[in-house]
Amino acid sequence: MNEQLQQFLSGRIWLREHTPFPREVIDAHIDSGHIHLKPGITTSTEPNLFWQSKKNVCNRCHNTNQSYFHSFNCARCNQICTYCRHCIRMGRVSSCSELLLWDKQHARGANAHVFAWNGKLTPLQQKASEELLSSVERNESHLIHAVCGAGKTELLFPAIFASLQAGKRVCVAAPRTDVILELFPRFQKVFPNTTIHALYGGAPDQHGFAELVLATTHQLYRFERAFDVVFVDEADAFPYYADETLQQAVTKAANPDAAIHYVTATPTKSLKTTNQSVLTRRYHGHNLPVPRFDSLWGYTRKLKKGKIPPKLEAWINKKVEMKTPFLIFLPTIEMLENFPSDLPRVHAEHPYRKELVMQLREKKIPGLLTTTILERGITIENVHVAVVGAEQPIFTSSALIQISGRVGRSVQYPEGDIVFFHHGISREMDKAQDAIEGWNRA
């Protein structure tokens, strides 16, 4: 048996042509029963009243929405093949594709885990952390409902360490790449002897068997029955809450009897579980900065003419003058790209998003223009925030709460400016402001 192949495939469901091992090695492990083959697409025929319809299922992402399947003349099998467009970015899965699963004893970690965190939890954090640990040990689902900046990640450390010591494989998943990039160096410092992989689109190759995996929820399409303990951070974030196959991917990646735990500041109703811990205060004890509303009448028209509304321009100039880092959230990519300024800008498909966020953190640039892609998962000391067009539908109360949560996270800078520039106050704006004020009163 090839130990490296076992480590690579344990818990994974992987396209054969993407496997970094020689064909003869794969064939030998198929013949010996170590590797199980699955077709990429399973097609069945369902009889209707007047005709028979075909139903396709993608065996990697479990998509069953027929509008995401497309048939073509396949040069590989010389037949009409069907492929899944839903997970096409991770390599095409088609009818003649072969998916590999390790079918024998899975690899296990051999590290002596070390917990190298010297921080101290507040009494509220300690209580929530103990409640979570108790749920993890009982294998019962748990929700950590904590305001932005409450120190949610630190609450996970004891439960993760206990799981690793028990020989369990742990996954921390999040819908956004930015969250994984933020968590990876922190987890490396806290668990220095643990093999940790960070998986996201464009991630470098990582070797060995990872006892702790940090992954975007999309990457979990490539796992099956892999993890004994799963935490989903920011589980209310787009696209996770709106995509049933992503939710299925998390369930599929977990062992059948494994509980799934959730962490977020803005949980949806579907995330509510019997076991919950609520934190209404930030770790430093200061109030959450409350967003202020400021009218920006006709901002869309002015920006289309290539002019920054005077009130917004004054806000930007003041932050630049005071050397205060800032984020400006815009409702559309079109508005972002056409914004009349030389300020750097990022969106979901931006190739250097990670580098630009780092430059802002290091104060090499004064500020960033962004879409809602940066609404969560990033921490920048003393950052101030403006939302332009806060009344627009993209800015739900949850999004506005998360955006507001970027401000005042540091104990050195617990306050900061968060302004909702608007062309009319929306109900979602009011809900976000009311929620933040309510937490401050709690």
C-alpha cells in the first residue's frame, strides 16, 4: 500500500485525472480494493405520463438541479456525455469521469498535539467555550451566536484541541476565502505541532495527512465521510445559506454520526439549535460602534457623471488626512469599477484581493473600495467604514451588521466611524441599527 496515496485520498472524493499519482499506482490500488470507483454522473430514467425523463445526479457535489447539467459529444468516450456545470470550477465531472474514494482504513494523524495559546478568555467567553466543548464531547450540534468582535475563534480552541487529542479529524469551514486566509496563520500559531491544511480556490499544494482542515464550503465538495468534528464559521454568509448543495457538502464531508457546529453573529432561523451560547459583548468589553445614517441624495447619478458626491469626498479626504485606514462598501461591481478615484478596489473575482487587504492592514494604502465580499472575516486595526447606497437590497440587515462589525475590534481602538450613506432609509438599515443598539444595552 502506498502511504502517501492513503494520506491524500483519505476522506476525499477525487477526480481521477486530477490525482497527482502515476496511473499504474492508482490501478494497483483499485485492483487491491483500496480505492473504490464512482461514476462522475449517475443518470436514471423516470417514467412520466407521456414520456420518460432522465434524472442526473453529480456524485461529487450532489447537485440534482437538471438545469446545471449539459450534454455534449465527448472526445474521451466517443459518446454523448453529460457534465455538471454546478461544480465546473473544480474540474469537469462528466458521465465518463471516474471519482476515486479510499475504501480501506483511513490515514490517521501521528502528531503529539500542542496547545500554544496564552490568551485569556473573558468570563462570557469562558462560559460559551465550556458549553461548546460539552456539546462537542456529547456529539451534539451547537450554535455560538456572538456579536462581531466577541472573539468567536478563540472559543473554538479548547474544543478543537480536545478533539485532536482524542484522535479525531477536525474541519473548520467557512463560505468565504477571506475567512480561511484570516484563520490559517492564527491556527498555525495555536496548534504548532498539528498538520493543518488551508483549502480554497487557488491554494498551493499541501502534503501529508491534515488532522485539522480549514476549508471554504465549496472545497468540501471534494470530501466524503472525512471529519469527526465540523465547525461552520459565518454559516449565514452568501452563498452558503442560499445554496442547498453547499449545505449538503458540509453534511457529506462529515462522518454520518458527526454533529455540526455553527458560529456566527447573524444566524438565520435554520441555524438555531437546542444547544446555544450567546455573547452580546466584545472581548474588550466596549460597546459596538453604532452606525450613523447620512443622506447622499442622487449619489448614483453623480457617480455616473464621474463625480464623487461632496459629502462622501469630504469623508474620504478626512480619513486620508488623519491616516485612518478605511473601507468603502459599494452595492454593485459596476459602481465599484467606475468609481471616480484612484483608490484600490476589490471584489469576489479580484486576483489580488488578499494582497490588497494586507496592504491596507500594513497602512501601505489609505483605503479600499469593496463589494460585500469583505463584509466579514477580516480584521484591520482602527479601520473606519462607509456604506454607499446602504438602502439598496444587497445590504440586508445581516450584511450591514457584519459590515459594522469591522469597526472597533481592537482594544487599542474600540471606537470608530461607521456611516450608512443613503438615498432614503430602508427597513434593513433600521433593523441593523436597532440590533446593535440592543446588544449594547444587554
